[in-house]
Amino acid sequence: MSTDFDIIVVGSGVTGGWAAKELTQKGFKVLMIERGRAIEHGVDYITETSAPWDLPFRGVGDPELYARDYPIQRENRHFTEWTQNHFVKDSENPYTTDDGKPFNWFRSYQLGGRSLVWGRQSYRWSDTDFAANKADGAGADWPIRYADLARWYDHVEDFIGVSGQRENLPQLPDGRFQPPMALNVVERHAKAAIERRFPERRLTVGRVANLTEEKEGRSRCQYRSICARGCSYGAYFSTQSSTLPAAQATGNLTVWTDTRVESVDHDPGTRRAAGVSTLNMKTRERKRVTARTIFLNAGSFNSVHILLRSRSEAFPNGLANGSGVLGRYIMDHATALAGVGLVDGFEDRTTYGNRPTGIVIPRFKNLDNRGGPFLRGYSYQGGAVQSTYNRAKREAGIGADFKARMRKPGGWRMVLVAFAESLPRAENRLSLHASRQDAFGAPLLNIAMTHGENERKLLADAAQEARAMLEAVGARVVVSMDTPNPPGSAIHEMGGARMGRDPETSVLNGWCQAHEVANLFVTDGAAMASSACQNPSLTYMALTARASDYAATRLRDGAL
């Protein structure tokens, strides 16, 4: 059968860009569809070099505008007046939640998606993570293990560039790193104190997709830490800086922006996906485009939303949903500010430049997954930061002496934020709202998620251990919290179309391929069967590269 393209990739973020790169480089004609506007690398980073005085609200933003159009997005720490153009307007992109179950859904609808604004933390998962569901029974067994992904982690890291320190920890496998960024003086002090008091724990610099060495036309990091504005140097991994130009260089890529995929079309005769139905967001024209294979990479919840909307006689509850699992078992890391301590004795030391990463203390509890007071574990991110002139907003004072003091660096504080693993639970789910629709007549996505008792136990333990580590550092603990932030706050939403061995309890197999629709692949965070406690984006990319290689082989063999 003749088709418009070999493959349609829905979405242009970290995984959509990777799917497009891998598949075009293997010789396939690929259409990438992005619902948001086009952004050209460098040219369209309109606030990249703007100073505060260039902006109407000096970078803080218009509170009336934010209350009206960005009530959720403004809760994101990356959202400022410099970056607001890289986030959606909540007023134009509604969703619903169950009563008493708030969810912060942070979104970027544009070419490059959230690859322009992500935190860039890049960590491998280990067999501690992939084996956990089977070990303790909380979740469906992953159909893969670390050995299945190891060479794909290599492949991704070699291309995107990840700086980091090798630590030889089985629970956090080392990667193919560029030279690490340096710990500051207080972090070095904290590392020595914590590892002396707790030998099983390790403090290391965050592994981050920011270059410390030039790479294939991309410059090394300039230590500005304004990444979410867009980086013309290409110093951090984004679709625009890396995968998109690689895909375009093949001549096999077509890109549609301002185009929303409304559904994946299913052919009951072949039991295959035939293509997608689209809506042009500017012209309001609806169009159907066909392909031999579909890759869904719209972002975890949006990919599930598309599948739930893709209803037919064969799949009345959503495409590839014969199991009834589609939409269920969503997750997001439970986070809390586990500890903040004031560290004296380093007032005469300071740093120059703005390092675009912090520190990480990898998981050290329950590494055998045998359970105990709680299942799974947690890790920490944070770092040591020094007060600057901004402290004048908080400290009392007036006059020349006060101003002179504010010109000098202030005291140091050590911050530890806990990231606790979120267990996959069936009641945490996505569904189509029964009556509410968006401006184009599609049912709104309803998000129902809460953190459970296990997540709360993890955060309580994390806060206790954070206090113990800060005290070992010699810090005066001034904040310690164990109440989880609202779900979504970690910006690690995942699940909803999970991988698994059994078609009765999962949507996808070990290749991110739908059990019931052989030419449909979902390789973004929707595929995740558990959440671990480290950032998942590197794993999404490795899964995408692996699935792309598998799909290419099957396409050449005529199996798709």
C-alpha cells in the first residue's frame, strides 16, 4: 500500500528528536509533527541575552498576566519573564483534575518541546531499578534489564554530550562522560564530611547534558546558567542544537509545526495503524496523513491522551487498550525540601560564573529491594549556594554601609532536595473528561494522581537523613520538610502506556511496541513501568534509540 511517509513521529522534544534522527539516518522518509510553533536555533531565542532592564518587569514578570494565563506554569522554577515564551498558556490549554488532587502539568508546545527548558540532569538506571517491580511486587515486571539498554545509553551519551564524574556505583552506573564540572568549596567540604561519617554514601557533581568540551559544531558551556532561554552556543542538548540538524542533514525529514495530532487512525483489516488525523492550529484545516509506522513522542501524558482519543469499533476505549491498562499507573517523583543548612566559615571564599548543575547524592537505602519500613528509595539533588546582593530584599539595613556590604558575597547554605520513587498504582490515572471539551471539540484530559503512603514514608526518612548529613557537615539546619510537593512538581511525569511482558497487564512490549498494534511505538515517558528515583530523560532517549533500531529492522524485513 502506498503511504505518504515511511514513519510519522509525533512530537519534537527529547524523544521525538531522537526518533527523527535515528530513523532518517537509517534511510526512512520521516514526518515530524509538532503542535507548537517553529523555533529556529539561535535566531528565535529572543531573550537569550536580554538584561533585566530590557524587560518590562525586570525578569519577575507581570503578576496579573501570570494569574490569568499561567497559573500552573508560574509554579515551575524555570518559568520567568525571560522564559515565559517557552511555556504554554494554561488559559489556552486546559486540563482537569479530580477534586482535592492537584497536579502541576508543566508544558512547552513548540519545536523542540521541553528539550529547550529541561533541567538536563542525565542519569542511567540500574538493575536495582529495572528489577524492582518483580522483586517487591509493586508493579509489572519490566521486560528489559540494564544490559538491554547499556549500549544505547553509550550511543545517546556519545551524541548529546554529558559531563560527569565516574563513581563506580552499581546503583548509578557510570556513563561515557565529558570532564565533570567542579564542586565549589563548600560542596567539597560537604562531600568529605558526609563520606567520612557515612562511607556508603557518595556526593558527586550532577551529571548534566552541558558540554565541557566542544563537540561537532557545538561550543562548550559558557557557565551562564540561563539555559531555558535557549542557547545559541548549542552548549546543552536540545532538539534544535543536536538531533534536528542531524535529521535534517539526511534530506529525509519533513517537519510540520502548528499541527496537532487528534488521533492515530487504525485499519481493522490489517490491524495496523494507518496514519494520523491532524488539525492545523493556524488554518483550522483538518488533514489525514498516512505512514507505515507511527512513533508517539508527544510527551508522556499527551501521547496517552492521543491514544485515548483514538477510539474505534476495534478499540472503543482507546487504541491498543484491549488490556484496559491505558492511562493507568502514572507516576511523578515525590519531592520535598529535605534540608537546608547554613554553613559558616567560608565567607571569604566565592565562585565565578554560574555552573548549570548542582550535586547529587545517589540512592543508598534498600538497594536489594527487600523492603522494610518502605519500598524502593530516594536520592538528593541540590548544592551549596552563596548569598548575593539579592539578600538585600530580606535583610534589614539602610545607608552606605548596608549598600557596601551587599556588594560583597554573603554566607553559604547547603540545600538537599529529596527525590523519592513513585510507585505505580492503578488509581493514579489519565482519562478523558466525560463532558468538558477544548476549543476544538476534543475531550479534556483528566489527571488523577496523589502521592501514597510509601512516598510519604520515603520523604520522612529522607528528611531525617538530610538533617543528619547536614549536621555532619557542621551546618545549622534551618529548614527540613517531608510533605511532598504537588504531583507534577518534579516535572518527571511518566507511565500511562507501560511496558510489560504480559499483554493483559501492559500496553507495550520490551521494544516500546504496542502489543495489539504492531506498527505503533510509544517511546517517551508514557512507556515507563516504574519511576526509579533519578531523572528519567536519558532513559527515554536510550529507549527511543533502541526502539528505532528495532523498528528499522522490522520495516526492512516487511514485518511492519
